[in-house]
Amino acid sequence: MNGDGQVAKKPRIEECLPRMNVEKYRSFQTWYQIPFDDKWPKRSWPEKRISKAPRWCTVDLRDGNQALINPMNHEKKLRLFLHLLKLGYKEIEVGFPAASQTDFDFIRYVIDEGLVPDDVWIQVLTQCREPLILRTIEGVKGAKNVVIHVYNSTSELQRRVVFKKDREDIKNLALESVRLVKKLVDERMKGTNVRLEYSPESFTGTELDFALDVCNGVVDVWEPTPEQQVILNLPGTVEMATPNVYADQIEWMCAHIAKRDSVCISVHPHNDRGTGIAAAELAMMAGADRVEGCLFGNGERTGNVCLVTLALNLFTQGIDPEVSYVELEETIKVAEHCTELKVPERYPWAGSLVYTAFSGSHQDAIKKGLEAIKTAQVWEVPYLPIDPQDIGRHYEAIIRVNSQSGKGGIAYILEQEYGIALPKECQAEFAQVVQKISDKTSKEISAQQIYDAFTQTYLDPQEPMALLDYELSNSSTAEEVVLKARVRAAGKEHQVNGQGNGPVSAFVAGLNNTVFLPQGMAVHLSDYHSEARSQCRNAEGSEAVASVRCQAVTKKDQMKTGKPRFGVGLHRNTNTAVLRAVISAINCLCAAGDAKLFA
């Protein structure tokens, strides 16, 4: 039967899908060679460690923008630009001034309005075509620091299929463009600090000897120095192989490029194979000095490498990323507004569910880790490689409860949200109550639902027994407590008198003598816990939280009847709290139905 009371159809096993046509494809490394030689006798990057942040360049306003369904207007571009400055980025690609009037006008606006800080370099992109380069120079006049980024595709596939040109033609296009940029900078940009960036687009599909030939030609034309470096950007325009292959390509270029001390090696990984982050990190190990990317991996196809993930990866290793994501929620809001793209719930470091545990064993480990970290100097919490508070998140969202959760998560929510700490055995008992709710609803259980279930189980029931009032005094020897109480049991009011070494034992003794023993039963107390309610979001923390566990036994032979059950009481007066806990435990014993305390 399904949920509507109808007979459910038996599921049908479908035939397996046909085999995929793998013969259409070839392994990248069957045709692409990365040769060892005297300058690169072996790969050394696997032995390296990342010890500092690279130079970052965010390309959200151009490379990211061109991939949007609805490209950013002026207002969105400006909001994102100002936020990138707030995050601490010092190199920002602001647009392709020759591609659209919107880009050109925006670039002029941030320059003319003095919105570019003195320590920030704005970067502009242009293809290797004279009219586009002329327009680009016009767009950045008056700026203090400018990176002029020129590119042309050099890959074997595009030379053969798209341009139908040989190596020499492609190389000459790059060098003539760089000569023109150099000439125009000398003539028209006096007083502006200019860096050249050159990208052999589709570098990952370009034969290394040819990529080196073109890049060395650019170096010769530009004539950089160690103080005024040229940027050679080696993009993974299309991710074509495993990240280790990209690392080999970068290390090979670093070993062979002319005037290495005058060259900044930059990388621009894409994420076609889903390994853009790994490609960037291995490239840094292989010698890359600079990384271009976008917030949250925006970009063509599967996107550019994510600068947020890269920065926070460094942060978790104790390396200063030199940008700040202490208010990551604001960055998410800005990016989502400007790009009209949502950050997925499971997105690394930033997704809304990244710091949330539903699994019972994970919840228990996190709860214990958070308790232990209070006295530690270094962050080490199971399943949480970063402290959510360091990026502006809060602990209350870490643990959430559904049918996969356990006692640890439920106990954590009760303690964090409502200041109620329960002993482990009571946690396990109450977890069964919540489990039934989650199994029935097949949905996540909110903190309020958990608290409602807690009160309905332990605090609200007043049947079959309720405490009406009581008073305490000391015995004549002052060694024991004397208790007088009025209770209602099974609809009848009783005067209870008891004596014991404390209020709990005196109350239980009085209940047994007055209510239970006459019916051939008794209640034994096996556990007692009491502590102050901690301060939390939903309570002031001034109450006592008392819990007791009671077992029903027969009067005649003291045989246990049913399972022991916990009860919980809350009150500003500790004695009242613990007496209420006894009443709660007795009502729970009766509710379970396996202990006949009343005829």
C-alpha cells in the first residue's frame, strides 16, 4: 500500500543501457608528449609543498561575465568590482573594452571616478587584432596600473580546424600584436604603469615546443626585467587530461622559458573534467606564480577555477591566502545577485549544507570535537576542516536531524538551542522518540520540533501522576530530609510523607509507601543528574535541568517489570526540578505500557 491507501505497483527492472561509444575518443597522452631533457631531467613538483599564496587575478567581470545567460549591467559590474576590492584582490580583469560599449563605459567609469585604489591593477583583455588593441588602449588611458592582456589560440586543433594556418602564421600574429601594444604604450600611456600579459589560448592542447617558441618570442619583443616582469598566462582553456599532466606542462615551461626571473608564470584552469582546483594547486607546486579564476567557479562550460575554494584551501593549511572571506555569506549574496547563478548547497566551503551533519556518527564526533576544542590552540574537529565562525557562519546550522541522525545530533541541538544537557542514556532514549517522528514524516526535523517532542515526552504529561505541592524539612537528627507532598495519582489525591538522605530518595520512599506498595509494586531510582541550564538562543540559562531514571519492580520478589525510563524536570528551584523529574519518569514508565504501576 502507498501513502494514499492504494495498492502500489511492483517496480520493474529496466534493461541495461547500451555500451557507450568509447571508440570515438583517444587518450590525450597517446598524441601529446612532454619530453624529459637536460633542462627538465625529471618532474620535481610532486616533492614540493605550497607555502604561500599566489598572485591572484579575478576574471569575474570579463571571463565570468561572458558566460552568463544575462551578462551583468553597469550596476552589477560595479557592485561586484567594489566587492572584489573589499575582499582584497589586487589584480582585477575589468573587461574587454573593444568587445562592447558596456565594457568600455564601465572601464572608463571606474578610472574617471577614481574607484581604482593605487595598489590595484586593472586588467583588460584583447585579441591579437590591431583595431581591438587600439580601442583597448583608448579604454584604459589615465589609469595608474594596467595589465594589457593579449591572446591568440595556438592549439594544434584550432590551427588545423579553425584558422587553417601553420605555426609561423600563429606566432607572427602574437608577436606583431605585442609589438603594436609596446609601441602604443610608449606613445600614448606615459605616466601609467603597464604590464603585458600574453596567453597562448588553449595552451593545454598546444605542443610544448611551439608554446615555448611563441612565448620566448613575446619575451624577446617585450624585453621584461626582474623588476618589470611580463606575465605569461598558460591557460587550461579546455581541461584535456588529468591534473598531473597540466603540472608537467607548467614545470616544463618554467624550466625552458627564457629570462625566467623576468617572467611571471600565470595559470588559468578550467573545470571541464571537474579537476580545476587540483590542476591549479599542482600547477602552483610546479612553479606557477599567479592564478586567474572566478568566484565560485563561474565561466564558460563547467567554469573557471574557483578562487574562493583555492583561497580557503590555503587557509585550512595555515597559509595566509592574502584575501579575506571572513564574511563569506555576503560574498555569496553579491555573486548570486550579479551572476544570477546560485551557489549549490554542497559547493566546497560555501554551500549552505557544507557544515551540516545529518549522519548520527558524524554528529556525535562533531559534538565531542567542539567540546574538546574549547581548550585547544589549533582547530581540530572531526568532519569540520574549517571553523565555520572564521568565515562568518554559525554553529547552530552544523547539526541537523533527519532519519539518518542519532542521539548525538539531537542532544547537540537541545543543548545549543535550548540549554538542556541530557545524560547519554537519556539521549539514547529520547532519540528513539525523534526517530519515530522522522521515519513517519521522511523529512528533516527542526530544532523547534525536537524541543516540542521533548516537552511532550518529559515535561507536559500530568497523567497518571502529577505533583501538586510539597515542603521539605530536616529530621530531628538533621541527617535526613523529611518531605511532605501532595500528588494526584490515577485521578486520586494522596498525601505523601517520606524520609531519605535527600529530596529524591525521600520523595521516592514516600511514593512507594503511599501509592505503589499497596498495589503490589514499587519504583526504584537508578540514576540522578542535575545541572544548570546553559545560556542559549532560546533560554536565559537560570533553570535547573534534572533527570532521573526509574525502574518498576514487583513488591513480592523485587522482579523488574518493563524497561527503566528517564524523566526530566526543569525549574528555577533545583528541588522542584528533581521532584518533577521523578513524576516525569513515572509517567514515562506508564506511557511505555510495560510497567503496571496502577491497577
